[in-house]
Amino acid sequence: MGMDGPIGDFLKTLHAEIGAITDGAPASYIPELAKADPNLCGIAVATVDGAVHVAGDWDHPFTIQSISKAFVYGHALEVHGRERVLRQVGVEPSGDSFNSIALDTVNKRPFNPMVNSGAIATAELIAGTDAGERQANLATLLARFAGRPLPLDEATYLSEKATGHRNRAIAWMMLSAGMIERDPEDVLDLYFRQCSYNVTARDLAIMGATLANDGVNPITGDRALDAEYCPDVLTVMLSCGMYNYAGQWAYEVGLPAKSGVSGGILAVIPGQAAIAIFSPPIDANGNSARALAACKRIAERFGLHLFRTH
Ligand code: GLN
């Protein structure tokens, strides 16, 4: 790992370039996130061979937020199978904001597992017979992907639990629609926890490289997800991972990706590598302005768009 070599040099230059972008602001609806330093900016690239390249604040911890949705969706598929999961959450882009209080009117499901409604429904599917077991399984899942146990950021977890009334509205609406069955507060507790694990850009790149590597962590060699379900996760990331920017993202960058309100974006190059960028100021869609710009530049520079064959 290091800033050596042509990729490291490229990332260092890129880091300096995107540092000049001043668009957006740290998310403020979760009080704890509003405290983030807007100048932070970290980049990491991890390959399926286990190489990691980093630049800037790559080791600064931040809460994973919505990026967790991709991993928990994979887990739900592995535990319950496609048919069962599809009954509870669709795979259709919502064209709406991440926190939209709306279900697909045709079948009353949340549109997809990458928006809050779908992710809350997916959180209910985490394996375990009681809250403690489910929390432990969640921690184990994320640790397998990252290759190390991830610490829970208690302050952010409690901050969101205290203020996440919009997510409460979504959960109760889904209870009334029969899309969740357990006590909404229990499901929300798990969802707030899954959003509050701390990662670094390096952790996130390794988690993405695990998806790129058919579910096997390229550093530890441990399987984090059945290879059968990696394409499901990556497809939904491509179509829905960037909220109401998903279509434009697919058009411009053409890689499966997932963003989070704390300022992270994870983009996966299937079979090859993953790019993780973290910078707290987010735009109107909830995507990090610097991370978005950086992903576009990397994809363009290395011809990464999946449908670009020349
Ligand atoms: N925890 C955040 C929420 O539920 C996650 C949203 C996000 O990262 N877009 O509002």
C-alpha cells in the first residue's frame, strides 16, 4: 500500500484537483454529521489482487451510512433467497430522493434496497432470532467485507436514533402496508446501527473490491458473500445506488456505485477493483460533490464505463 507508482501519483494529483471544489455542505439533518470538517477528502483504490492505493485523508474514519445498504442487501439475499427478498423490496429505480416516504403503488413494496424505505425493509431480513444475534450478524457481515471489525460510532447512532423521525414514518408506513412485520422501532434500531459503523476510505475500497472479487475479500481471502448474489448487488447499485442521480451516474460513469450522506462514494469495477472516496460536503441529491467529480475523472481517465469497449 502506498502513494508510490503511477496510480498513487494519479490519485495524489486528483486529490489536489478535487480539493478545489467547494460545492455542497456536510449533511445537517443528522446533527452529528453536521460537525464534519468540510475540508476532509480521502481516496482509496483496492484491486482484486489485494493492492491498495491511497491519497489524502484515506485513514480518516466516517460513518458508512447508506453505503451499508449494498452489503446488507447481499446478506438478505444469501439468507432468504431472491424470491423472498423480492416480495419485500423491488429492484426499480425510484427516481425520487433517498428518504422519500413512498412505496411502489403497484405492489406496495419499497422501490429498491438502496433508498431508505428499501433498506429498512432489508434490515428486517438480517439473520438472527433476537436483537443481540442480529446485531452480531450485522457486525460480522461488515467485518468480513472490510477485513477487520468495524467500530460503531455511538454518537452518530444515538444522534440518528434521536432525530430519525422521517425514517420512523417510513417504517410505520411499511408496517401498515405489511412490508415489515416486526416492531418498527426494533427494525429501525438495526438500520440506524448499520448506518453508523465507522469506515475509512481504505476500508470501503476493500469492501468494494470484495464485491468486485465475487464476494471474497482480496486481503484476507475470506468469503463475505456467496458469489451467486454479487451480480444482484452490483446491478442494483448501478441502477439505484446514487438515488435520483442514478440514471445520470450510469450514463456518465457507468459503474455500480453507492453513496452515503456522510460523504462517501464507493464505485466498483467488476472483476477488477473498487474506488472509495470520502469528502463530507454533499450536493442536493445527497452525493458527495468532490467524490462525484473524482469518480467521473477516474472513469474517464481509465476508460472504466462498463459499456465503453474502445
Ligand atoms: N442514515 C441515513 C438515513 O437514514 C442514511 C441516508 C444516506 O446515507 N443517504 O437518513
